[in-house]
Amino acid sequence: MYRDKQKTNYWWLQIVTALVCLILVTGCTNSNSLAADKTLTIAVEGTYPPFEFQTDKGELQGFDVDLMNAIARESGFKITYQNLPFAGMIPALQARAIDAAVAAMTITEERAKTVSFSRPYFRSGLAIAIRTNDKSITGFESLNNKRISVQIGTTGAEKAAAIPGAEVRSFDDAPTAIQELLNGNVDALLHDEPVILYAINSGNVAGVKVVGKLLTEEYFGFPTPKKSPNLALIDRGLTKLLGNGVYAQVYQKWFGVEPPTLPERLPFQTENTTDSGFFGAFTMIATAMPLLLRGALVTLQLTALSVVLGLIGGSLLGIIRLSQILPIRWAARAYIDFFRGTPLLVQIFMIYFGIPAISQELGLGFNLNRWTAAVIALSLNSTAYIAEIVRAGIQSIETGQSEAAESLGMSSNQTMRYIVFPQALRRMLPPLGNEFISMLKDTSLVAVIGFEELFRNGQLIVATNYRSFEIYAAVAFIYLVLTIFSSQVFSRLEQWFNPVTRKAN
């Protein structure tokens, strides 16, 4: 009996052992299968050489891209790259719209509260770049009261904000920040040293040099959403690359030297999160509101001035469109077609960056400040649209009235001034109101040249606290209030210009 029982126990032990092995093997197989089938959506800016940029054929390349591709091969997952501005990456990670980002992003304590970083993969530092003929700036201490360009949301922007008396101009990407320095609109650029040196050594940027010592010692990491399971995949692949020599090969390919020793983790890389409750959000919006309201005032000033100038130019251009002189009429039509047929964003870039760049090449030394460039771009664009409103308004007046005025001995100018235009203006008010409201919202586009209106101030706040939903919701609410107020003003103007309504009141 005892021997039979012992034999039974032996067979049960064999069965249990076999089941455990089967489960382990199946689990490992499924794990490898899942890793191989997994595809991560990874954000990339594509304008940050030598870390991530595009070839002439539109293919992504750079140190970060090569490294992330090697990590994917090592960890067994696939990648779908998604182009995204640097300032929008952390908000996208918070919303879990993307799985990770490849952006040469510095691991900072503030960022580590909102996203989870991989182990550090690159050591860098902030450098000061100036024009080669500038002798006044020799280091960080000499940046006081200077004009400085930075990329929004970067550690360079944080460092520049602490410089006494400095006028900081922030841009969405590195090339435009560098172009601002080349055009002579700023005295210095604060940016990552590898990016500046690559731009100089590649021959794409002439007349720029790096001065002084590195201002910081920074480490880059790949950001992921908080508590993301993909962080372990990235860390595992990166650790293997650091150990098997592949990391060193990629580093030497792009920088030509041996890589430095990297820490496994920085002290503040934790899973702590910021307060996202109702009271925290309300406090955040209340704190940001003064700066947003200041930006709203600038937006109103910019809109009003641009529309007034556009109304003057558009009225003249609209009348010219009705001229009997063919070359003049064609010239007016060409102007309207150009400014209505090209994006306003492109026009802003052409006026602020393009014209000064050409003048610098010609040795004229001409440049524009941001306010002037914004007003010119918006006014020229508004002129084209208002010209068509004016033309349509004038043509809507019956020709019999003009004939009657001429029969009374009035000149064509008098007829237009006293008979046609006053009536046309009343009919033009609704589309002019629409143009004003459209221009009010289109002013947000001048944020690309660092002009600090309502939307840009919202971007600057998000770049420091990473509370994108709360801040952009506040920005949207302010725009809504401004558009409703503007709509009411134009409705009252329509009533005032309407003789029937005015008599009734």
C-alpha cells in the first residue's frame, strides 16, 4: 500500500512538472510573439540634425533615429514614426496619442513628473552661438540685456529666461531659431552644442561660432507616457546596445569619437505625477490668466491695426479691380490671386525670414522686428480678401444710380464717394465682420515667428508646466469671448447703418 501511494505521488509530481514547463514555454512563446507583433507610434520632429532630420528623399535619419531603430530590432517591436512639433510631444504623451518620442529631449525634474524617461542615452550641454563678427559676447555673463533666440520648451529657453534684462525670442524649431541669429535679429542663440556644431561643420550655417564654456551638463532620454509598458522594452533594448558595442558604433558614425560613460538612471527619474485634480487645474488656469489676457490685448491690437490697413488697401484695390485700364486691373488681380492662393503661414515666413535673408546676402543688412513683420503680413493678406468684398459690394449697387448721378453733372469720383460707396459699405459690413473674426483667429499664426500674442503665450505656459488641456482650454475660451464680442459689435454697426432700423430706434 505504501509503495503504491509513493508511486502515485511520483506520477502526480511528473504531471505537475510537465504542466509547469508547458506553461512557461507557452508563455515565453506568446511573449516573443507579442513583442514581434507590437508596433509603437513614435513622435519625431525631423528638423533637428544630427539627431533627427530628413534626407533629400524625405527619409528619416540621424543619431536618435538609428539608435531607436536598433533598439526596436533588439527588443523585437516595430515602429511607426509620426511627425510632431517638439512642444507638442509631451502633451501627446500625456494624452497617450503616441507611445514614445525621439526628440533629443533632456531629462529634467519637471518633465519627469509628467512623462517617464528611458535610461539616459546621450550626454550634452547648452552652448552659446553668436555671429563671427561679434566681439561683445564672450560667455554667459555677457548675455545680460541681449536679444536671444531659443527653441520653445527646451532647456535653452529655461536658461535664457533667467538672464537679467534679456529679450528672449522663442521659435518652434531649431532651424528658425538659428535663422533668427543669421538675419541679425538677435545677438545670440542658446541651444544644444551638438546641434550647433553640426550645423556649422556641415557648411549649412556660415558666419556663426560657439563661444564660452558649456552652460549645463544634460542627459537625453526617450520619453514615454507614465506607467507605460513600452518603457521596459525601450530600456531593455538600449541596455543591450550599450553592452554589445552597437551603441558605440552608432555614436562614432555621427560624432566620430568614443561615447562617454552614461548613468543608468538620474536621481529624479521617478513615477511621481503632478496634481491633476479639479482644484489643481483651476489654480493653474488662474495663475496663467494674467499672461493670457495680456496676450489677448496684443491679439486685439494686431487684429484691429491689420484690418484697418487692409480696409484702406482693400478699398483702393477693389476700386482698381473695376478700372477700365487693363494692365492695372490685371496687376490688382495678380496681387489678389497670390495672397488668396498661398497660405498665410508661408507669407509670414517669407516676410519675416525670407526678405531679411535675401537682403543679408545682398549686403543690405535689412531686417524686420516681429511686430512690423506680423502687421505687414496680416495686412497684405487682409487687403486681398477685403478687395474682393469691396468689388462685390460696389458691383451690387444698381448701375442706374451711377447713371443718374452722371446726369446731374457729378464726376465719377463724386459718384463713387457720395452715391455708390456709402450704400455698398452697408452691404459689405457682414462679410467685413467675418473677415475681422477670421483675422482675429489667424493672428495665432504669427506665433511661428515668436510673436507673443494670445496663442503664443499659451504655448509658453504649456512649455513650462506641461498642462496642455487646461491652458489651451483657457486660450480657446478667450478666443470665443473675443469672437462673440466682435460679432456683437458688427451686428450693432449693421443696425446703425440701416436707415430703417435706425429710425425705429
